[in-house]
Amino acid sequence: MSFHARAPRALHVGLSTRELRFVRPPQPAALKAQVVVTMALRNQASSLPHAIFSVLTQVTGDLPMALLLLDDGSTDDWRQSAGEFLADPRVTVMEGKCGSAAQARNALLDMAEQHFPEVRWLARLDADDTLADPHALRALVQAGDQAQATFVLGSNHLLLDGRQLADSNIADPALLLDRGRLTAFIDAFCSGRSRHELPSCNLLIRAHQGLRYPLVSSAEDHWLVASLLMFRGTQGVVVPAPVYCRYRLQGATTSENRRSERWQHSRSHLAEAARLWSEVLDSDVEILGFGMEGVVWAEGSKVYKRFHAWAMTLDRLREIQQLVNRCTTHLVAFDIVDGDDARLTIASQRRAFRPLPARLTPACAADFLATLWRSGIVASNIKRDNLRLDSPGRLVYIDIGKDICPLSVSRFLDASARLYATTVLGWSDFELSRRSTLRREDEVLQSLPGFADFYGTLITTLHPAIGLPRSVLPPPFAHEDVTLLIKACPQDAGCLVEQVRHLVGMLTAQTRFAKRVLLIDPHLGPYLRQHACGDLNMLLHEADALEQQGWIDAVWVAPHTADWARETNDRWFDAPGCEHSHTASGAPVTSQVWAFDQVATRYVLQMDVDVWVGMTDPHHDYLGDMCQAIRQDGVWCVGFNIPQCDKSFKPYASRPEGFAPEVRMGLLDLHRIRAHRPFQNPREGGRLSLMWHRALERAQRGSGMRSVRGGDPRTFYLHPMNRDKGDERLPMVRELVAQGRYPAAQGGQWDLDLSLDWRPPLRGEDLVFLMLGRNTEPAKLDRCLASLRMQSRQDFGVIMIDDASDSHAAPAWHLRLGDLAPRVTLVRRHQRQGYLANFELAVRQLCARPDTLLVVLDQDDALMSTEVAQWLWAAWREGADLVQAPMWRPDKPLKRYPVTYPHARRQGGGNVWSHLRAFRKSLYARIPPTELDWPISDSDLVSDYLTMLPMSELAEHPVALDLGYAYLHERRPYPPERKSREHVVLQQLFERPSLA
């Protein structure tokens, strides 16, 4: 199988510019031309010299003439064939990519009017035809000038296999300028009952009249000439002789068209249109306009439009009416006055409109587009004839027809680009159009000067939720008179990083301390209730890294010398000569009270490094509560709260026998404690017998001091037992505790009970969003969560997994969940697992229902519409097992990512990787395990392809929604080395056999 890093270019119909350029610019002689013969060609090398010769040999006298030649994508050797004719100073040569005969002819008319300053008349000649008489051009121009006509129509001979037929197509003014006879004639030739057709190839039009060919795939010249004869017959001249041209019946486009249904349909539609035009004209009303859908006229204060029977149905018209009624400031409201499908007619109030100026301001265009977007509408037939300004200066789309559609990104981007090109840049209506092209859409749109910024600003304005919000958290509570002190020893080396990040992340999420300090007791053991061997070197290394990373402000290492111990113990416990830092049972004492002496603030919140903190409300000033309690008379310690069964606030208080000061986690008033030093602390075998908190507890009985407990259970601590320190469940349990999730039986206990049911909640909703990420910027996470909160449908669940982020905010991610918290299962990995492992955990273990639709929503991205959840749920309800919807990238504002099912591997991935993507759990379960068996380093590079490619091939009911932008995707550019490796991995992935 061939491999493509992206879908190979293929000829397709898409929005594109004409890419017009002069190969041979107009020479001085050509610039004086008053009549320009326009000639479009594509692969007509054999007939081209005859066509050019017939033009250059015209006898025009004092009438300056030029030939404008447009090569519309030829692949033959026409230049060699044309030879020396191209050197004639009257010949101008252009190249372009117009894509159809109508587009090419309109390009010629545009360029002739723009670049030939003296031009008065524009003549047409096909590259496989020839002018029949050397005086034909001058004769038709003279007839037009004498009549001050807008157009001139001539005759033509007919050639078949190089032989001129006896029966020429003579332009008969009696026939063509009589409306009744003209209508009958059009009906006859369109139905094949006439040997002759309209002499449409023999047309001259006066320059700068705005006359252009309609963009139909066949018979565009007949449509133009028929409409001119019907609606501007008094402005035209029909010249039977001299015969204008020799017309080859085997014309390339004509021959192809005759073999197609398009050829038949175009002519039958023309016949019907002519009958309607004639009927309306016979009623002697004021004709305002006509088009491919119908004709518009005015009677009194009303404007009417009657549709061709093939152009509209009553049901579709009613749908359009409902759409228009959403936005009557920029669309024209109407009533249906005749509901017969054969004569569908609408009426609207006649309004005073102004024609468009040459250019509009970007603001005017943006206002029009934004209002339609908010109304859920696209008006896609953008051209100047369909646009007006109302009295307040607002842009109004006046064409009521099928091109008023429900909103979709593809149509909206198309309409935005064409409106911008036409009204802001002042380009021709036909410059930016849908045509056959090899160019990618975003490449085309990027070439419009200023459009990327215009469209990016427009989409950003329409989706205010994609801007980074202010923090959802309240301002932090400042407690500059409190130091945070975390106590550790060498046996904590293995868990130091995780625990310090947890404690600092939780306690400083909403609280600002004077200083954050890590105290290291270098004692190498033995330890009281020892659970690990001490590793001082590792401990010091990790502590230094934590300081360098900004988790703590300082690392204090207790001196641990005999002199230091004697001095400290004497100062605190009146124990002269005691040179031991630990009690007889191995508990630390001296290093901790020494640290209290180093604290510069009056208060210290001290804790063991192994405790866990739970916090449920970012508005809870836990330290403020404790400080208020400790400032009461006689209080020198406030214990940190523990999990409670009763969630109400309990006043801080002591008990008759008193509470010991909290050694594991509590707030101390160092001024009051120091004022009562030294404390009695008996010795056993030369060592202190009591830890410092027990010495203070003894002192409380006679000093009038007390330690209190109580407070608000929204913030609490829990202590894992040393015997459980090796349990592999601890990281998961710690994160549940951090979120305030604990079994009811844990309430009232400060020691962790691992025998209880500690499991994260499973998700069983119809719709579950998967929010995976690592090191997400807090503002982006807030934006992501806000986009979930704004959904009109709120019965979804969320699985959020953080892959061991280094972010200081990550330990307290749950505080940002707000009202979403009850519906969120949050998992924080303590070691990085990789995207696919987290994806597997979310889908296979945390999602409970096989039929749940899981929606990938990266933490640094966001939903763009309030209706995304509703769209997804509706698709799920209809049986979809794989759903995708449009994403928007601010760095590539003009890029769309249409999805290709089911053979995406052949199409460079077919954009199945693109957001928004959703799938049923049961579909994911069908992926063979071998499809997901990749090294973590590689699977993280291509995780989106790795999961979506097999599902896109296995899906039975995939759905690609386009109801507006659904997903904001932002990312930094990948480094070259990553892109190079990604390319290699994708090649391997795309070369695997399809599962379809």
C-alpha cells in the first residue's frame, strides 16, 4: 500500500481563485482597442490558428481591435500551434484556472474591462470557431453603435466534420425580438423540435454593463442570450448579415455536454424559465431581477418572486421561511402567497435599499456574517446583485432561495470568503468561486489579503468562551505571619517529591504563606515505627530539586551535632548535657524544636511530610479559621481538622482533660510557646523521654495554656499508617482524599483505614467527556471546564486524568471543578503513564456502560458551542457509534478537516484524528489488542491516529456532524525531531491492513 503523510492532491470541486495572469500583457496597440474579441481555450491546438487568423484578418478600418486569449488549463501544445500569431501586437495572452466555460468567459469579460481602457464592445469567439466574414466584427459594432444598443446578436454558419451545412443559423429579428415567438422558439429548440438554436455564440455586449454568463454547467450562453432577448430586447440589435462566425457542431464542451443529463436538464429548465419570464413580462409589472431560481417583480408596496417548478418545493420554502424569520435584519422576510408547487410565489414588503458601494468596511461585512451565524443561518449565494444596504447601513441579503441554509462550517467559511473578496477587497463576483482545482481550500483562502485575520477575529468574536478566562479561583488568602513547615527524615526519601508537591500544592492553592520550608532531620535511624531504610543523599538531592523548582522557598537541614543538640535541648527542655536528638524510643525531638527557633513569623503551620490534605472548597480560608482560634487567650496550638461525618462547622475548643498539641499537623503560636520554655522532659538513659508535643501537653496542666480542635471540615488531613506505606493503592487513595472523597466510615478518624472501599466513582452517563492532559496551563483548564458548564445539556459525566503533571496547580485541580465536581471522576497519576495508558484506564475501567458515547476533550482545548453535548447526544440516540464534528485552530483559522470514512489509511489518515471525536465504548472494545500495541514513546506521538483509525474502519454508523464549530484546538508547533519521528510511526501505522 502506498503511504501518504497527508491525503494526496486530487482534482476536486472546491473554492478557488481563477489565478489569472498575463503571459503576454496588453501591448500599446491592444490598449487602444475599442472592441476586444475574447477567446477561451482548453486543448484546442488544432483549431486555434484558424480562429486567431480569422480575428486578425478582420477589416475594421478606424475601429481599433484586440484579441484577448485565455488558456484555461490546456495540456496540449497550443502555443506552438498558434506560432507567430501570438507575436501580433493586438494579441494578449492570459492563463488561468477557471474550471468551466462560463467561468472562463466571465474571466475574459472581467479582464477586458479592467485592462483595456478604451474598450467599448466585447465580442465572443470560441477557439474552435472562426469569424465567417472579414467585415463581420465591424458590421456588428456599427449596428450596435447606431442603435446605442447594449448587445448585438449575429448569425452563424454550421460546420460538421469540417463541412459547412446548407442550413445556417440566421439571426432573425422578427423572431428573436418578438417575445411570444421567442418563447415558442426556445421551447422548440430546447425540446429538440427545431433544427436551429439561439445564435448564442454570436454575441457582442457593450462593456461595463455588468453582463455576465450564469454559472451553469451547460448552455450558459443560451441562458445569457435568452435573458437578454427577454428582458432587454429593446436594448439589443439583431444583425442577420454579414454572418458573424462559423460554428463547429463538434465543439469540445458541447460534445461532452450533449452526452450528459446536464445538457438535457439545462435546456428543459431554460424552456420553463422562458415561459415564466414571458408570463411575468406580459403582466406589465416592474421587473426587478431574475436568476436560476425564478423571477422577481414589484407591484405597489410588495415585491414578488415566482420560482421555477424545478427550483423549489413548498416544504423547502417553508424551511427557508423559518430560517429567514430568525434574522429579518439581514434577510428579507416573506409570505408564501401561492403554495402550488408549479407556481410557488412569495411576497415581501418593498423596502428602500441602497446599492453597494465599490467596497464595504470589514466591520460591515463581519456584522452581517456574525448575525447570520448567531441565527444559525448561511446565505451562500454571495454576489453583488444579491446584496443591498438598508437605511441604517446594514448589509442585507435580498435573494430568497435554496442558498439560505442551516448553518454549517463548510458553507459559512465559503460564504465568508466570497463576501470578503467581493465586498471588502472589491473583487469580481466570479473571482472566488467553486470550480475544479488541485489546490487545498486553506491555501486558496490564505491568498486573500487580510482574510485570515478577518475570519479569525470573526470566529473569536462569535465564540467568546474560547478566550482565556480569569481564574475561577478566588484571590488567595494572605497570611504573611505564618510559615509553612514540612518535616522529613531520610526514610521519607522515596516519597518526598510526591508528598511535598501534594502538601504544597494543596495548602498553597488558595493560601499565601510568609515562607515555605522543608525541614530535614538527617538522623539515619533507627526510627520509631520505621517503614523504610533511610537514604539521606537521595533525600537531600530531591529536596534541592524541589527548591529549584519553586515548590519550597528553603531547605533547613538540622545540624545534628552533639553541641547543637545540647544547646537546643537545654533551651527547650532544661536538659543540660543531653546530646541526643531523638527520644529513647527513636522519635525526633531536637531537630523540630530547633526549626521552630529558625522560624521568623509568630505562627507556624507544621506537619509531617507523610500526611495527606483534603480540600473541597477554594473559598474556605482554613488558615484564617485556625489563626482566629489561636489568637484566643490561652491557646498555643490549633489542630488541623480531620475527616468528619458531620459536615457542619464545629467551634474550636478543648476538653476537660485537654488535647495534646498536634504533632502531625497543627498551627503553633511560637511566641506563646517560647514564653513558657523550658518544658519538663524527663530523661531515660541519657535521652529525652517525651516528644515536644507531649512536653507541651504536660505544661498545659499548670500553665493555663491549651490546644484546641474543631473547625470547618471542608479542609482536613488524614494520616496513612506506616504499616501501609508499601500499598500500591496509596497514590490513588491520596488523590481521592485530596478531592474530599472518602467512605463514610473514615469520618472522625485521622488514621487512614485502607480496609474501606477506596475506589474512584465510575461513570455511567450516556455521554462522558474524556479530559486527559499533562502540565496543562491553569487558564486553559479553566476554559475547558467553562465550556462544559455552558452546555445546554448537562446530563453528561467527565473522566479527567492528569498524567503526573509538574504544574504547581495540578495537585488542586479539583478545586477548579466547581459545580461539575459531582459528575467528574478525577485521577491524578503520581508517575507518568502515557496517553494511551490513561485512555485505556478511562475507557475500559472508569466508564461503566458499553453503550456510553465517550468524547475526547483535551484539557487545553475547549468546546466552542453551547450545543455540542446536545448534538452528540442526538447522534448517539440515533445509533451513531462514531461521531466527529468540526474543530477550529486559531493558528490555522482557514483550515477545515473534513473526515473520510472508512478507508482513511489510504488518505493520509482521512482527518479521522481531528477533533471533535467521540465513540461508543463498545466500538473501542472491538479493536484488536495488536492495533494498540505500541511503545509508549511512539503511541504518545500518534495516539489520535492509533485509536481513531481502527475505530473508523470498524464503525457501523459513523457520523460527521457539521452544525458549526464544535471544538477549539490549540497547540504549540511540534519540534522537527518529533515531526520526523511521527512521520515514521505514521508510515508504519498506515501500512497496516485495514480493518474495514
